[in-house]
Amino acid sequence: MMGMGGAGGRDADRRRRLVAALVVLAMILAAAATILSIALA
């Protein structure tokens, strides 16, 4: 029923926003880990 790349609509928009938020969160975590490893070195 729920396939990737289905028809547009509110669900697709919400999924796109969720993916964007996850990408931003992953980038923030990666930057924090890099800064932490530099600070502890």
C-alpha cells in the first residue's frame, strides 16, 4: 500500500520534510562528533 515515490499529496510532503529533518540531524551529529574528537585529541 505505501510504496516509495507514490502519488503526491500531504503524505509525500510530510515524508519529504521528515527526510530533510533526518538529514539535518545526521549532519549536526556528525559535526558534533568531529568537534568533540578534535577537542579531546
